[in-house]
Amino acid sequence: MFNLNHLRLFQAAAEAGSISHAAETLRLSQPALSKQIRELEEHLGSTLLERQPRGVRPTAAGALLADYARQIFALEEEAERCLDDLRGLRRGRLRLGASMTIGVYLVPAWLAECRRRWPGIEVECRLDNTDRIQRALMEHRLDLGLTEGPGRWEEALSSRVFRWDDLVLVASPGAWSPLPRSLAQAARLPWVMRESGSGTRAVVEQALARRGLKVTPAWTLNNAEAVKQAVMAGCGLALVPRISVSQELAAGQLCQIVLRGLHPRRPMRLQWLTGRPMSAAAAAFQSLLTGMPS
């Protein structure tokens, strides 16, 4: 049986990809951390980390052990949360993941309401694209995910739609004259799009594919706000969530291009790992979401 403290230190180094960065995070000296990882390697009879000119990389044995370590410590955290649940919602922790649009435009108000109702609950919110949120759910690194489009791990996750969002085609006023009158004309202009793995990107590509069209983006950005700013600067057209541009449309900073047959909508979903017990904090957040106006 190996030392769990050694395992925790090894996992920190493997995740950081650097002994020095992990030591700094753990508030240990680099020699002390290296010594304890070597002791773990000697105990197991396997080299776990390959030293490189810049940092470290897990060996095949190290990658396998790091995967088990993530599961072990995720279960440890889950046990702690379940014990907190016995004390009600006076204490606890909720690890929430949200895709970019939801995280920027909706989550802040929900977190404020959580704080008002349950001041003892610590909420940690991570913003990322749909694919990475779903993967974090699969690896027990998140309790709940809020996503906007299809991802690669749908079958292992349970979902509930809490809101529908319209996507609108927008451009900078005066940047394109005349404005396109058909989707085929629009497809020939420059486009600004989110990165692959984004729920918004997936919905946009599906909407175009249904009409036999494909757009090669002139700009690819991994942030909803950056997409909006690029469109306002005249870089191209973009199909974006209405909630992300409502103020700019009202102020005349953007104009909406209405094209026949183009009215894509996407579900915004709450997701969790199927079969995993839901903590009291997660169940409370789900209840909160149900009662929020859409």
C-alpha cells in the first residue's frame, strides 16, 4: 500500500507538468517534492515522471496512476460533501462548470442568489467550452455543468433543458453594403466564429449544414465577448446568442441580418454524470435554476 500523501504530491506535479510549479502551489521546496516523488517511484518500482528540459511528463505508468489518483481524490471530496450534506446547507461546496455564454451573461445573477440563500455554500465556477465541461463532469472534477450545444460525452450524462436561446446573425452597421439577402450570399462573406468544441460553434455549423452550406471562418476566437468585439470592428459576420448582443443591438452598435429560413435555436442544459449521487448543494442549485425566470 503506498502513501496517499505521496500520491497527492505526484498528482500535483503530473497535473502541473512541472516540479517547481507544483512545489510552489503546495508550498514545499522543490528538493522536498522531488524526494517524495522518488520515494513513490521506488516503492512502486516504476518511473512515473519523465524529466524534460522544461518540466516533466508522465510516463505510461505515471499517466495510468494519475488517472486513478484523480478518481481517488474525487471520491474523497465527494465523501466530504456528503458529510457536509448531513449538516444541511449550512456548509458545502458546489463545483459548477458553465459554457461561455451562460457563464458570462446568466451565471453571475444565479451566484448572487445562491449567496443570498445559502451563504455557507462555497461555489466554484469554471467557464469553458461544452466539450471540456462535459469531460470534467466525466472525470468527477465538476458536480454540475451548464452547456449550450452537443458534446462528445452526451450518452454518459443526464440533462435537463432550463432555457432556449435564439441565435441571431449580426454585423457591424455599414461594414457590408449591401447586406446579404440570402444565406448563400452571407456564406461568401468573412465570418467570425468560436473555436471547435464550442456549443455555439456546433449549433452554427449544424444550421448551415442543413442548408447545404459551410463557412470557413476568417477569424476563430475562444471567447464570446471577443467574437462580439470582432464583429463590431467589422471583421465579419457572426451567428451569436441573442442574449450576448441584446444591448449592442438596442444601441445600434450591431445590426441584425434577418434571412429567410435561418432561425436557429439551441437548448441551454443543466448536465450531471448519470448515476452519480447529487449533493445537497447541487440539488439546491438545480431547484434554484428551475425557479429562475427564462
